[in-house]
Amino acid sequence: MDAWTPIFTDNEHVQRARGLASQIETWADHIERERRLARPVLDALFAQGMFRLLLPRSLEGAEVDPVTFVTVIEEIAKADASTAWCLCQASGCSMAAAYLAPDVAWDVFGKDRRSVLAWGPGPDARAVAVDGGYRLTGLWSFASGCRHASWLGGHAPICEPDGSFRRNSVARSSSAPCSSPPTRRRSWTCGT
């Protein structure tokens, strides 16, 4: 075995990923053309627990080790780069569960096995303090997988009503509407 061969290449999650390859490949052209993961691909990924790989067991996640995770993503990428990218990004976002209060983490990730968090940068976003909460405005440039996400997250500085800075924060929204203008010009990950 050379130094670059993963040790755990035949575990259950890697085998599930390999089992999805032909179905994902079948939909790859559709994914690129429609600029989103196809519903049958999503259904298969959810059925095999692929979006729960990095979630802790306390949230009914797989809590896989990094080598297994990377190997799974590699297997999915062999079938379609956009699918692998969305799965990898959503998995990275799911790691936010470790920083949430347990009841909030359960609300976002635990109670719905099809829950997906998508995240994107919003350099011009602002959350202005108002009575009872915040008014969040901005334009987030992109959030991979936002079209199939059940939760959207974004970074925004919190400002006082007079515009003075209070602190940085993160906004989250469940089932928020999402649109994405056709501005991406890549030839291999348009489905993200």
C-alpha cells in the first residue's frame, strides 16, 4: 500500500457512495443543464444518509472520520463534480451543529433527516437592531446547494439603528426562498 491509499476504503459509507455512482452519472448532464441537483439524486443521497456524514451521533448523524468522509466525496465526484461539491459543502455546514445549543442543533439538523444547511458569503449584508430582533438585508453572492437546502445561513455584522457596529453574527433561516441568477460560467460545476 502506498502512502496515499486510504486505509478504510471499504467501509459502509464508502460502499454506499459507490452504489450511488451509476444513478448520479445518469443525471449528471441534467444537473449541469438545470443548475441544481436532480430530485432523484437528492432522494438517493438522503436515503443513503450522505448529508449526515459529519453530524454527531447525538443528532442521528454518522460522525465519520475525515479519511472516510474524503473517500466518500471522492467516490461521488467520480460520478459528478457538482453533486460532490454540494454534498461536501453541506457537510461542512453541518459541522456548525457543534457550536449550537443542543436544542437548536436538534431543531436544525436532528428532527428532519432531510435537513440541509447551505451557506454563502454576503459582503454587503447587515443586521440592524430593531424592536424585537433584527432587520436583515443584503445580497449573498452564492450558497452551494441553496436550491435544495432546508436552512440558509449567512454572515452579517449587527449594527445599531444609527449604523454603528455592535458585533459580527450569523443569521439563519428555515425554508427561505432562494433564487440564483445564471451568472456562473464554469463548465464543470454549474449544478452547484
